[in-house]
Amino acid sequence: MSVSAAARHLESLLPRLASLRQYLQFHARLLTSGHLGAHPGLRARFLDRLALSPHPAALPHALLLLRSLPTPATNDLNAALRGLAASPHPARSLLLLAGRLLPALLPRPDALSLSFALKASARCSDAHTTVQLHALVLRLGVAADVRLLTTLLDSYAKCGDLASARKVFDEMTVRDVATWNSLLAGLAQGTEPNLALALFHRLADSFQELPSREEPNEVTIVAALSACAQIGSLKDGMYVHEFAKRFGLDRNVRVCNSLIDMYSKCGSLSRALDVFHSIKPEDRTLVSYNAAIQAHSMHGHGGDSLRLFDEMPTCIEPDGVTYLAVLCGCNHSGLVDDGLRVFNSMRVAPNMKHYGTIVDLLGRAGRLTEAYDTVISMPFPADIVLWQTLLGAAKMHGVVELAELAANKLAELGSNVDGDYVLLSNVYASKARWMDVGRVRDTMRRNDVRKVPGFSYTEIDGVMHKFINGDKEHPRWQEIYRALDDIVSRISELGYEPETSNVLHDIGEEEKQYALCYHSEKLAIAFGLIATPPGETLRVIKNLRICGDCHVVAKLISKAYGRVIVIRDRARFHRFEDGQCSCRDYW
DNA sequence: TTAGGGTTAG
């Protein structure tokens, strides 16, 4: 066989390599045939495949091979950078580029090298390294490369530096659809969903901004829907849905999965389920089921969550998200035994969130010993949220010892938020232990307690209005406060008395009532009442869990004013109608 | 020969 024929033969074997043994044999033949040095293209292709092979020994072997080369080429380096960036230890990719993994002189990196390194810094959330790589992009003179700059933008966004991501975007002279998608997704996931939506509207208004023959694609839609879901804006969500239809993207299963999530989080369970049923059964993925089960759960339909879970085809294995969604549904519907049954039959290892849901489920049901036993027998130490869950259960059932224990753990873990103190103080107050109530208050004062601000949104005619507890920022605040006075007098006739035990301040009863009266969700509802025609459904989104008093008030308003009120709090939906809530006061 | 963007979670 001539040299080139041998090389062609090896080349043809390359795509068929699978086992580690085959890779090692191939390596041996490269060595013995002399092609390792004589055929750098073949060598780099082999190295690339080896470094990406899923076998755990493959990547170390690729690095060994790289080290054995007297003068590695840029492509050899890139293969290793790529493999390391995709590995469980992406930081090693950065060490390699910095020359700390190879003793020999490094070949000069190119745009591709930087692309892989940026992927690695994104996976490490290493903003500092992303900045350094940005400098390297400029130094190497490869800053006109759309793909590289998109990767750079994405890396900034994934490291949480949205300002720099935006700046890269703004300074790019050519942007393709992936560039837009990258910033869109970065903003949507980086707690700037409103900016994401503004960017989407800019793209939707004139996608002449895109290179010719390029259109928004399913990634654009998924990212935009994720922003709508976070904001809870049904109007924007429906606009994105219509937009997707125009481009024939509404049949795409990933778009459908995002639509299910969006409609559910924007308060429309029926639309979410319509989308789920519109997907052909054989096209439904695990995520489709997870999103639909979660939709039932958020809306308090635990029985339906269980039913859908049982109906999952056997070819789709439930994952941790599926179980969490089902458990959540059981929790919100008070289905204790079903929840425990599902938890005990889990076929994946439960994580902190699964335990959290079970502890909440047991705690609400008054099974505090079991809840506590669950916490201390978990295979990992409980986190802050879990102790807060237990503290909440202790408060609900007036168990002082457990509340104290949980509060001590919270202090140990460095939690210092007002809610913890309020719960502990309320347990003492329920037992008339006023000295202890005072002691908690003193501790609060000493510790400079962090207040988690409560705020609510409501969408009226497509405009979002934001309210913070007791604020007077809204242009119509005087009308809103007058409406609240009217509300209080009308629901008082139905027997309303303020539930002031949720307020812990060193203030008198009347001031406590004041503090409660202007909770953000009440401001949002009052505004909704004066800004919409009679009978229209009011939709409110709250960042925290709804408080007991607001829950009572919302029920009474729904009766006194003949309005359906839908409140999405941090955990679920409450639908108030004719004096009742869909959660049946179990939340 | 090798590069960029995405959904579900207490």
C-alpha cells in the first residue's frame, strides 16, 4: 500500500471508531505508519474525535498524545481545548490555553481556540476569564468574526455580565439570528425578561436587521416565551404565539413545550393544555410531560398531575423534574399519601427540592415528627429553604421547640431575613410568651435584618403596573388608596377583620392594620378594580407567597365585587371566585 | 475537520 493509500485507509476508519480499544489501535497505527508526524490533518481529526469520545479514559489519552507531539499544531490544541471545554472540568480548557497544562511551546491560538475557551469560561461562570479572552480576541485581530463574537456575547451573558453582553451586541456590525438569540436568551435567563421582550419586539418589528434570507427561528421563540412566562404577560405571550404561527414554528415540539410553560405561568391552564394536546402523542417529549404536569400542579390540580404522570408512555422515563412537578401537585392539593407514595417510588435520587416538597407536605399535614426525621435523615445537610419550610410548619401548628431548633439552624446558616423572625415571634405570641417575642425583636434590631421587599404586578390593557408594599409611585395612587378604603368598608360588612399576626413591628394595632392594608397585592387588585370594566378577571403576579390576610381579602373582594381574581405567587396560582379560592385555603 | 443561540425545578 502506498503512503497516500494508507492514509486514505486510516481516514476511512476514523468515523467508525467507537471503543477505547479501537482508538488506541488507531493511535498505534498512526505512530507505526509515520502519519502522526507526516499527516497533521489526519492527526488533528483523530485527536478531535478522541477528545470528544464519551469514554472516561479518552480525554486523558488525547492529552497524553498532545503532550507527545514535539510541535503541536493549532488544530491539535483546538481539539484538546474543545474536549476539555465540554468535559466535566471545563476550567482545564482554560489552563491548557494559558500554557499551564503543556510544557512545550504552545502553538498560536486562533479564533476557534478562543471560541472553545469562551465556552469553557461560560460553563465555569468565570467572568474574569471571559474579559481576558475578550482582550485576546482583540489582540489576535479576529474581532470581525460573527460566530466568535456571538460566543463572546453568550459567555458574558452566562457569566452574569449582561451589560458587557449588550455592549458586544451593540458594537457588532454584522449580527445574524444566533447573535440575536444569544442576547435574547441571556436577558431572559438573566432576570431581565422585560429587556428580553423589548429586544424581541425590536426584532419582530423589523427583521431586516437580520442578514438577507434569515428569519427568526424556534430558538428565538423559545427564548421570547421564557421571558413572557417570567413576566406573566399573557398578552405578550399570545403575541409571540401568533408570531410563531406566521413562521410555521408553532408545530415545533420545543416551541410547544415553551408555550405550555408560558400559558400556564400566565394563568391560562386551558390554553396550556390545548397546546399539550395539539402535540401528536408520539412527538411529545419528557419536557412536554414535565411542563404539562407542572401546569396542573401550579394551578392546584394535584389529581390531574398524578393522572398525567401515570399516563406517561413507558418509553419516556420520568426524571427529577417530573417527580418534583408531581410532588408539588400533591403538596398544593394536600394529597399527602399520594405524595409519599410517589416519593418512595422515585427511580432517580431525590435532591434537595424533592425533600423540600415532602417536608412541606408532611409539615402542612401536621406530621411534624416525620417532617423533622426526613430532614435529619437526608443524605446531605439541609439548606436554608428547607429549615424555613420546617419553621413554617412549626408556626402553623404552634410547636415552639421545633420552631426554635429551625430558627437556630437558620442563624447558623447565615439566613437573616425578616420572615424567619416573624414566624418565630408568632409561635411565641401564640403561646403568650411575650418575653420571647421581645427577645426576637431585639435580635432583629441587633442583626440589621434584611427585609425582602414584596411587590406585585398587574397587566391592564397590555401595560404592566408594578406596586411595592405601601408605595405611592403610581400616577393614580390617590384613586387607588380611595378604592382600598371602599374595599375595606365593603368587605367589613362581610365580616372581614384584619389578620395582623403576620406583621412584626414595634407598632400599635392600628399601624399594623395600615401596614397590611397596603400590601402590594392589595394595591394591584384595587387598581384593577378601578381600571377595568365590571366583571373582568383581574390577574396579579406577586414575587413572594401571598400572605394570609391578603388571601382572605381577595376571597371577600371576589364576592363583594363579583370579580374573578387570579393571583400567581412565587409557588402557585390562586383563583378567587365568589368568596372561595381554588386552593381551598390549603397552601 | 473542528465554532455561536433554546424548554421543564421547593
